[in-house]
Amino acid sequence: ASFSSLATSDLQRAFRNLQKPNPWHAKAVQARQVIDLKVGVALTRLITTALRDDARDLVPGHDFGRGPLISYGPCQTPTLSFCVRRWDDMRRFRKQVSYTIEADILARSGIGSQVRLQWEPPTEELQGIAPPSRK
């Protein structure tokens, strides 16, 4: 299956449209992994060496004689962005009052014809109101 998102709809679409794997795509992914690793190792060493003394005060208790390691990786920046965005969302969250409606309906037609209906307010997703995208 070919997909680049873990959203349910994208995964379902990928599995409905199965294709033979493209070896060039696989080689491109493998090359990207090698490049990411080499760039991460090289820049981690460069940044750590250049900033070790300046960062020593920022990482108390991690002084192993040479100062802290300052890690860099191409995937760390977007991952950190996701974490910071989620942290911001949680800090800005404000509780809202929400209501549900429940009703028991009895039909005139005899025994066992009771139905429970329950209504909950629609979510933003169901209302078609998507939160603002952040880029």
C-alpha cells in the first residue's frame, strides 16, 4: 500500500488501491535515512563542540566532565514542533459547558417497544468546522 498519512481515510484509500511496490521509492527512502543519520551525527558533533560551554548552565546535573550533548536530527525539529503545539493547545484550553439530551420513547404497540434516544452536540469535525491550520 502506498500512503504518507496515518489518517483512516488515507489508509483505507491506499488499501483499496494496492499497487506493486516501486523499487525506486524504496531506494529513495533508504537514501534519506542514511543522509538523515549522517547529517544528524555530523551536526550533533559540531553543535555540541561549539556550544558545550554555553549550554552547561542550561543542563544542570548533566556535567560528565565535558558538558552536555546537544543533539540535532532532521526529524527532531518537526517532532519538537508537534510537542510544543500540543503543549500550547493544552495551556490555552478552556472548559466549556456541554449538554446532552436523553429521551425514553414508549411505542403504543406493546411490550418491549421502548427506545432510548440520545443526542450529543456535534464535534467541530462533524460540523465541518476545522480548527485553523498551522503552518
